[in-house]
Amino acid sequence: MSFQPIFEAQPWDDVKASIYAKTAADVEQALAAPKPTLEDFKALIAPAAAPYLEQLAQRSHLLTRKRFGNTVQLYAPLYLSNKCQNICTYCGFSLDNKIARRTLSSVEILQEAAVLKDWGYDHVLLVTGEANVTVGVDYLEKALRTLRSQFAHISMEVQPLDQADYERLIPEGLNTVLVYQETYHRADYKKHHPKGKKSNFNYRLDTPDRLGRAGIHKMGLGVLIGLEDWRTDCFYTALHLDYLERTYWQTKYSLSFPRLRPAEGLLQPKVEMSDRELVQLICAYRIWNGEVELSISTRETPVFRDHVVKLGITSISAGSKTNPGGYAVAPESLEQFEISDERSPAEIAAMLRRQGYEPVWKDWDAALA
């Protein structure tokens, strides 16, 4: 099985035209649908839905509380390395950026983990650049073994791997893998990834299939908003998720909405997405899919995050450092991108409680399987 035939059957220009052709009647039909379809999702993200933002927000809020109650999960990334073999036009870790590179040792990983544990976290997201030799499967396996006794849940956002590699890492404590296509536009994907293994569009596109076949507990999808028309890119994300949920139904799924943020050597976004448009997208995903987890990161401002948490979000990062060693070992090393919300995990937890939510410091526990 592969998503590629489904993807190829939906030409970019046709999808884009279909979204922008949606009318107010299409939006009202989508809002009234007991189980919205992918065509309904197009209407919910279309410009025609902008005047209906309040209705989208109300329905999204109700659906989220019905499915997820009053809990919001907190998470933090632990950056292990900024070494990377790819050239990516939007990333501070890009190979062509002349920066000091650093990869954490097992001792340094435990020093970083101790800070997160002290803050209350029992769930960690491991992040590296894409450097197969330096931070390949052997390194990742060692990192998992180092941390598996420290955390109940370990997620990973690293280079795409082969199915056999995932099958090797899952028994070592790997619960979740995040893999973002960045953009589903083939030509622009190549423009933004001119060198390195990441330039292989099809290999990246097939990564969720390899994860599903390997039996991963949860995977996360998304695009980097700003590289291409966000509505079209996010429809392809929904199309991909729809296929994965039907094919690998035992796996759980999450979606993220990273907007381009400043970083050394970073390009300016091709497409700007307003805060209202991001709210529209979050609500559209929730109305279309009541089960998927929706995550918002520290890329966004404190004011925006405080308001959007009620509109469909189920997980939120706090206290994030986007550089290897950022918590304890090397606080001044280069960040992958600048964060916008610098509040501590305790402050974010207090904000959630003020809004009537219960902060949850870990995800699924392997002991419950």
C-alpha cells in the first residue's frame, strides 16, 4: 500500500481551483453535515468560510470538549543535534549555514532530560537535524535506551527512516514519530530542498506508510505553512490523513500547524497566513475529524495561544528550546528557529487552569498497552 497513487490522482492546480471555487452554500452544507467529507473540508478552509469563523469556532470547541474533555497535553522538544546533510531554504540547521555544530552525548542528554523532568514533563520529543552518519539509527537507538527509563512516552522528529529502522527503534521505547511533508507541491518542494536525502520527495511522502507498516503507536503530520498556498497544502494533509486512518487504523494521529518563523539564513514566506486564517484551519480540521489530536507550538505568540487553546487544540508546547543543549548544556547554541512564546511550563499550566483545563504532562503510557 502507498499513498502515492491517491496523491497523484489529485493534481495541485485542480485541487486549488476547487477550494477557491467553494461558495457560502458549500460552507453552510459542510457546517450542517453530521460527518463532513473531504469536499466539505475544502469548503471549511476556503475563502468563502471566512465570514463563518464564529460558527466554525463554536462547533470546533464543542466537538473537542466532547471527545477530549477538559485536558490539554503539554510537551517539550529535546534537541539532540543540529548537524544536517540537507540544504533547506527555511531552516537554521541547513548544511549551507556556517554555524557551530553540536551533537549531545548520553551524559548531556541526561542533563537536558533532568531539566524537563524537574519541570514536570513525563513526555519528551527528540529532535535532530538529518545527518545519517552522526545521528543515524545507532545514535537514535542509544538515545532511546538512555531516556526510556526517564519518560513514559518518547516521540521523535528526525530524518525519515526505512521500515526496518522503525521496527528496530519501537521496542527501544519509541512511541510516536512526527514527519512533516513541508509542502505537497512537487516543484516547490524541490526548490526548497535542493541537496541531501530530503530532496527525495517520494521517499518522504512514503514515510507514514513505512511507519504504519512498522506498527508505530502514533504519527504526526503537517506542512510548513508559508512555503506554498496553505489551503491547498492543508487539503493534501487531510487527504493523507484520511488514507492513513483507513489503512493503518490502529495508529493514532496528530496534526501540527507550523508557520515559518525567523531563523538564520531563512527565506521570507511565499504566502502569509493571518491569525484568523490559522484559527479557520484549526477549526476546519476539528470539524472534519473529531478524533485527530491538534498541536500548537511556541512558534505562536502568547496572546494567540491563550485564545486558540479553546478552539480545538489538544496539545501545547511550553518552555521549548530549539537548540541542542538549550536547557542546560549549551544555552547559547544556534536555534533552529526563534520561538515566540517564552513562558515557562508552569506559566502555561497556570494559563490552562485559568481557562478550565487540566494540564497533562505525559501522553500514552506503554504500561497501559
